[in-house]
Amino acid sequence: MAQALSRNWWMVAARGAFAGLFGLAILLWPRISLGWVVVLFGGYALLDGVCAVVSAWRASERLLEGWPVALEGLVSIFLGGLALVWPFVPPRVVHLIAWWGLATGVLELTTAFRLPRTLRSHWFFALGGISSLFLALLLFALHHADMARVTWGIGVYALVFGLSLALAAFRLRTVSGIAR
């Protein structure tokens, strides 16, 4: 899986770019409403999910080898679509985002632990998983907090997650021999 993943490093980079743009949009948009955060999350989750499913399919050399990434992508597509259909009930969607963070965090950590330690990009995938779990815990803990704090937490998460995937992609690109 490591060789196939390093050949498709650009898919990991695309997921990191989408996350970073999502985080920047939230943090730089003055007085963004939670409804707009939900719409932006829905778009981001759909793009991220499609990239994850395509990445898992392209990176798998054997059937079901990329199942954690594919399942993460399917969860993202489902919840992203749900957020776009249901954007004006933000408090409930925040709970869905928290559950999404929990599910994707576990699947990202599963992916990280399945990568060979010699690749060394597994640490960046693990950081992405930990940041998703942190998002879930933060949203569960702040479900009664003001929406500005919830919005800020989601934006910071997206930046950390995007950076971790960008660093993983850079490492995968270096390993694949393209940067040499």
C-alpha cells in the first residue's frame, strides 16, 4: 500500500488543500454564521470524500487494502451531502460534524498504523487522525458554547488537518522519487 500511496501523493495533497481552504474560509470570514459553516463543511466533506474514495481505489494493489480510506471517504460523502441538504438546522449538524470527526479520526489512525514505519509519513496521517478526534471531543464538549467558539474550533481543526495531509503528501512525494 505504501508504494501505491506514494504514487498517488497528489490525491493526499488535494485533500490537504481542500481542508486548508475550508479552514481559512471559516477563520477569515468575519462574523460567519453557523449556517454558512455548515454549508462550507458540506462542500468540503463532499470534495474530501470523493478524493479519499478515489485515492483508496487508486492506491489499493489488492482488493480491500485501502478500506479505511475508502470508508472514511464514504462517511464524508454521506455527511457532506446531509449537511448540504440540512444546512439550516446547525446545532444538530454540529453533532453530525462531531460524529464525523470521531469516525474519520479512527479511520485515519487505522490507516496510519497500517503504513510501514519506514515510510515515516505515517506520523502525519496519525496527526490528521488525532486532530479529527480532537475536533469530535471539542464539539461534544462545546455543544452548548457560543457558535463563535464552535466555528473557530472547526476552522483551526481544518487548518491542522490540512497541514498534516500536506506534509504527508510532501513526504510521500519525496519517497516516490519525484522530488529527487
